[in-house]
Amino acid sequence: MAAFAAHTSAASSHYLPPGTAILLRSRRRAFPTRVSCSAAAAGDKTVVIGVAADSGCGKSTFMRRLTSVLGGGAEPPRGGNPESNTLVGDTATVVCLDDYHSLDRAARKARGLTALDPRANDFDLMYEQVRAIKDGRAVDKPVYNHVTGLLDPPERVAPPRILLLEGLHPMYDERVRGLLDFSIYLDISDEVKFAWKIQRDLAERGHSLQSIKAIIEARKPDFDAYIDPQKQYADAVIEVLPTQLIPGDDDGKVPRVRLIMKEGVKHFAPVYLFDEGSTISWIPCGRKLSCSYPGIKFAYGFGAYFGHEVSVLEMDGRFDKLDELIYVETHLSNLSTKFYGEVAQQMLTHADLPGSNNGTGLFQTIVGLKIRELCEQIVAERDAMTADAVKV
């Protein structure tokens, strides 16, 4: 696997007292709208989670599942820019990193750049603002308008308990990557990505098959150069591949999904099937799990991923009845659930979301539960450190 040299530009050095609301440098001079969100308690640092993927690879769906697990769904901020990409929940705020585009759509076109190209993004500002939020300071975050392709006036974002950074580049810049408490990469194979884009763009956006192919081919060099290499830095990767249950099938309707979990990550214990550290192949179809053609197959094992030891949980196929999922749940360990059947409950709650009948929805839900526990442990650890410091 090719080595990846991360973009590292010089960081701006701005000293600002902790707990201060600030206006970091912005490209726009209009007064910012205010994003109302559940702020972190005074003195607490925000937990920062990064989610990277190409466009059309399920980031928005994952955000809905993740914010639900973290304590209430996230919605656009009330009273702000109707084209805002930010989502605000009870405990988490979702920031779309498209907001850090440094060029609008027309400027990118004039320069022959895609949004994936680092030259079309402001990593200095991204780093400054993520660092400020993590340290408990409000920022005036830029807004990229996906409808008009223009750079809109900024919106003020207060530090939440959990900040979710989703987009093309959360792990690209070394400085931003160093601020993440946990990172996930959604890795969709070319065959499945192509099938998904066709299904979405033909049905929802009225694109022709030829135009879809042209867009994919135009973006691929930049994706390969700047987006895909980020997965080597991820603590967990959700990989979606063509099924192996149907020979020659690559339409993406029956995916094979792998949850690749890095070993040794603080506050994160990989999920396992039956027996930790073993190699397992399991076909659960039978009396307790309904399976129509082509069936379901699970696997669990371990190996290496970009030089890191990993555990891998795999599901190939799709569920017929989500209410039977609890049978599978009882055979998985280290799920970080708070009660019996919580995975099944979450899946049923979001049964209308794409991927809810296969491994994409299952593993996104499981990762969400793991992130919830990780955030709770980080906060508890920080509280304990603060208490110890007070005693001294």
C-alpha cells in the first residue's frame, strides 16, 4: 500500500485565553448567525470525532445514526442560514468540512480544481477553529452553500460536548488529525460506489448515466490522491464490497461489509464474534433468523491493516426481519450497549434509512455505540484528572 504524505502547512499562532468566545479569521465580513447548541460545561474540552468518506458514500446516514445513539437526533440550527450544513443535537454538533472550501464552485471550475483538491480548501482555518472549539471557545465558522455553490456569511458555533467532523478531509491535514479523539473512514469499493451513485443520481437528481460516469471518472484521480489514503489513519474503517454470496454480482444491493477495528486504541475495545482472537465463519440462517436468497454469512478474524494490528468483523447478505436481529446481537461481545437488545432497537428505530437491512447499518450502529462509550470514558477521565488537580 502506497505511503501517504500528509499536507502540512504552517499553523497560525494565535494565543487566546481558554473559555473566551472568539471571532477567528474568516473570509467573509457579514455578521455571523448564531448556532444554538448544547455547549460543553465550563472548563470541559470538547470530544472531537472525525468521519471521512467520498461524497455519496453514506456520511449523512451515518450522522443520523450516530447522533441518535449519542442522545437525540441532530437538526439544522433554528433561525440561521437555511443552507447551513451544520447539524445540532442534544449533545453533539455535526460540522460539514465542505464549509472550509476556500473557493466557490465557479472559482474551482475556472482553476480546473475539484472540491477534493487540497488547494480548494482552507486547512489553516479548519485547524484554528477545530482547536478553538476543542478548547472551549466559540468560533465563526464559514458556510459553503451547496445549492448556489457560493461562500455564505459565517455562523457562530459554540463548543458542544461532542463535535463530529464529517467530510472529505478530516484526517488529511496532520494538525487537524492530531485534534481527533477518534476517527472513522467509510470505504466504499469502486463497484458499489458506482452502483450507489447511479441509483441516487438517476432517481433523485435526473442525471444521465453518461454524466454520472463522467463525474466519477473526473473525480477519481483526486479521490485516489487525497481522500482514500486517509483510511490508514482511521481507528475504525467500515468497508463496503460486492457480495460473495452471488457470483459476479456488483450492483451494491447485497453488500459485503467489513468493520476493521484498530487494536490498542485507548477507550476502544474491538467488537468480536463468539470468541475474541479466534477465526470464525458463521451462517446464522435457520430457526432463529429468517434468510431469503442469497442468505447471510458472518465472519470474524484478525490481521494487519496499513501496518496496524486489527480485528475484523464481516457481514455478507441482508436481513429479512430486523426484529430478529437480536439473535445476532446476542452472539457479539464488546458492543458497548447500555441494555439488552439496544443494537436491534436502534436498527428498528432507523429502519427507513439506507443500509438498515445489511451490514452498513449494523456496523454504523455498532460504531456509534462504541463512540458513545469512548466519549463517556474520555469525559470521566478528564473529570478525574481535574479532581486530582484540585486536591493537589
